[in-house]
Amino acid sequence: MTYFSTRGGVSALTFSEAVMMGLAEDGGLLLPRTIPRLDAATVYSWREKSYAGLAFEVMSRFIDDIPASDLRALVNESYAAFDQAEVIPLVHYGNLHILELFHGPTLAFKDIALQFLGNLFAYLLKKSGDRMNILGATSGDTGSAAIYAVRGKAGINIFILHPYQRVSPVQEKQMTAVLDENVHNIAIRGSFDDGQAIVKGIFADLEFKKAHHLAAINSINWARVLAQVVYYIWSCLHVWAHENLNSIDFAVPTGNFGDIFAGFIAKRMLPEGMIRRLVLATNTNDILARFVEKGDYSLGEVVQTSSPSMDIQSASNFERYLYYLTDSDPKRTGDLMKEFAEKGRLDLSGYLDQIKRDFATEAIGEKTVKATIAEFYKEHKYILDPHTAVGVAAALRQQKPGVAMVCLATAHPAKFAAVVEEAIGLPPPVPESLAGILQRESRCEVMDADAGLVKAFIKSHDL
């Protein structure tokens, strides 16, 4: 399997080369040359596998430059860090299946991919004898998951940008209270989109990138997307075991388009019709909902909400889908991304028929988020975090008779205790890992949203 850029300037990379490159050197995003198709017999034969066993089967379809025994060991190590034997339990409430993706070290779905990517980076560096400075931006959960994945690992520094005072107090402490010498937190005065633009701009400086051995841990890194594909296939296998339905919809709360793009890949891998629809659920920051509804992909002002990980306007992974939407045309993809960078908007209404075949959508406002948390708790005694509530509200609007609906639960409610308590009248249970976290010592640099300042900081802390 080889990898190439959505803009056509990079091709014939191995999986390991694609992982280490992160953002393609032509500014595009990396994709596999083909998406492997699975027949029904193969998929059904995986029903009794553990999560790690299934992850090996799926990932090995995309990875042919790492020995099978080594890949299996990497996968097993990555999912041993979760507090549930099944890694991602699928629980059932009313007519909904809720996929709990928050049982990793930082209690968010980002752990699913980043535990694997952190171990993969360490494995590749050990083979090469090289060093690495990881650079990423976070809207809340990616940062802590990335930090926990590489903290204390030899040969790795990590620099994480987050928007100053725009993440939850728990999310902030999960990052800044990690005091390992190789962990560097930077709070920028601005939005997540500002941080993401800085990261992409620094990666586009190829001289700086090479001089400081930069690596990407955001979902611009293909390995992140690949690891997330697994849980869609896992969900299908477990829904089939629970009810006699072969067609499944997924409701996916998303702001950066990575999580739902993994579902798009899974849908293309599985036999026709196994995944019927992907319901793209956004909060008030509705650029992706407008795209699906009207073909309008245009920037707006980032609004702070109770689901801060989705407070995004420019979605990092959108370009990957745009490549497929334009019939795999790298020139057209590059031209459109250049137009978006210059104008802040794209009119994609000419593609609406295809977009609506791939996705349905709902934009969920703040009042509905809190009402959904309250009503779901009242009916089922189950506590949703605000991001998951966005997905559940969208699922309830889009659910169809005779089709199973899986909602992705992306974070533990204790990470957003104030919002939850306001909605249901009592705080959520606090996992042991979060006990006393707000009182822990922390370390963080606060600076303006300026790429030059960030580059200077990286240079002064390089290994």
C-alpha cells in the first residue's frame, strides 16, 4: 500500500513515511492509494475477535511495511491502557446504541488513535535512531490524549497549542498538569482555528520542519484516521449481535471532520449498505452542517459553546473528503483549497447530490444540548457529555424505523461537570484519574497567536 497527497505533489510513500511526514510536503493531506474492500464473509468472521484483534485485521490492510508480529504488538500495547476489557463498550438505551469511546487514559475518544500513534512513533524512532518534535493544536481533547501518548518517551518532544481560556478547566489541567520534561503546552490568545493555522503554516516551512524533525499528531496524520476506522467496523459487528438489522446509521459529533471521515472510509470498506448513512452533528459552529445542507463551506466567527472540542470553523480533514468529492482530482482539490484560503468560502452546491448520499446533518444549539442531557438522564439515568449530547440530539431527529442508530460518545461527562450539573441538577461521578485535578501543579506558556513566537519556542526547546 502506498500513500499520496490530495494535491498530487507527493506520491509513492510507504505507510511509515506517511506517518512521519504527517502533513504532505505540498500542503495537502495523505491518503492510501486504494481503500481495501471487505466481503461479507471476511467481516462476519471477525465477530469473535477482541478489539485489539480487530484493529490488527483492519490496520494490516493499510500497512505492509511493518512486520505483522510488530504491528500486532503495537496494537496490543496501545489498547492495554484502557480501563474496559472490551476497550469501547457499546451500550443500549431506548432505540439508540451508544459507543463509549472515552475509556482511555484521558477519557476522550482521541485516546483510541493517539495511544496507537504514540507507540508507533516510538517504534519508528527506535528503528531509525532519530529524534522528533511533535507539534499539534487542540480544541480540547487531542492535546491531552497526545501528551499522555508520548509523555516520558525517549527521543520525543511534544508541543501542544490550545486556545487560551477556551477549553474546559479539566481539559486544560489534563494538558498543563503533565510535568514531564518532554511536554510543552502553549496557550495562544485566539481560537483553535488560529492554532491550527499556525501548525499548518509551520509544517509548510519545509526547512524549519526538517531542521527540527517536526511530526504531526493532529488528525492531519493518516494513522489517526486509520485507528478510528476500526471502531466503526467494531460497532457494526456488535450491533448485528444485538439485533437483527444489517443496516446501520452513525451519528457523529464532529468539528474537525476527522471522526466522521473515518466513518466514510469504513463505509467504503464494508459491503454495500452495511453502513447506510453518516449523520454529521455539529454545534452552533455549523460550517460542516451548512456544507452538507447547502454546499456552503464558508467561515464564520468561532462561537464558544459547552462542547468546546467542536468550536471549529476550518475543519482539518475536510480536504480529504474534498478529494473524493471532486472525483479524485488532485488539481481541482488544490485549486479549491487555495480558493478557500484566499476567500474563506467555497460554493460546493454543484456537488450536493453526492454530499447528501454520503451524509445527513443536524446543527444542535446550546438549549437543545442541555435539554438532551437532562431528558436522556431523566429517561435512562445515563449521563451524556455535551459533545455526545450533540450527537444524540442529531440521532433522535434522524433515526429511521428498521435502521440501527449508533451514537459516538466522545468524552466522559466528568470532563464537563459544570455543564452536566446545570442540566441534571447533580455532578457526574468523577473517575479516579480526575480526582483533585484542578488543584494540581501546572506548567504552560501563554503567547499571542503568532507563528514566529511558536517557532522560536520550539527552537529553544528542541532536543
